[in-house]
Amino acid sequence: MALGVHSEVGKLRKVLVHRPGPELSRLTPSNCEELLFDDVIWVKQARIEHNEFVDAMRHRGVEVSFVRPLLEETVTDLGARRWLLERKITEDQVGVGLAAELRDALMEMDVQTLSSHLIGGMSRSELPFPPRGVLAEILGPSDFVLAPLPNHLFTRDTT
């Protein structure tokens, strides 16, 4: 049987989940719609409910895997890290003059920090170097260079 969801009502055997993290803390009333949320959420309560949900699935024999540790395992491999960053950090995404330097900086980060930025986003003020380029000059300190992925919470989505 190929990997995938082949039934909406069949027995769940394995599931990929994402524990609510910094990406949800970045939701504000002014950016939540842009990030495809109806409203900000109570992150602490979301974590509690997530843990209860994971416990319930495990109690029923479901094998639970978590996105972030799998991402961290993946980006430990420098070839995989380079492949991912070449597709994620492009001039179309972060602006002309910023992409190459940001990719280089992300290549040097430890896996935990890198995964935190890939999922949780990165603001201009969090750049590990003085920003250059057209887009970087017009961004405010709290504007995103890398947008957070709050919809990662719903891993059925194509985040």
C-alpha cells in the first residue's frame, strides 16, 4: 500500500503532527488573515490540547511522528539542507540582494535554530547580519523575511 490517506473513516495507523510553537506566537490581529488564520489563538491552550490529542492517539495504538524532529533530522544532512534552502530562500521569496547571504547564514546554523526559523519564521531584526537589498531596506524590524507557518499545525494542509 502506498503512503497517503486512502480513507476518511478507516483506521488511523500512523500520523504526522506538529506541536504548536513559535509560529503561532507570531500571529497578531494585524497579520492573522495574511497568514490564513481567522484570529489569533491561545498558544498555551493549543499546546495543552495538542498533547491531549497525541496522548489519545497513542493510547489507541497510532504511531505518532512529529514534523520538527523529522525536519531537524533531514537538515542534519548538508545536501538535504542545501536542497531545501535553495528552494525556500529565493530572490522571489526574500528579495534581490538578500537571498544568497540568508541562505549562507542558514546553512551555518545549528539544526534547532534552523528548524525554528523555517517553521516559526524570521523577522528583519532576527537576521544574523545587517540586511541589504531592496526588500530588506523597506522592511520594519518586526516584518517577516521568512513568514511563519502557523498552518503547519494542520499537517493535512500542504504546508
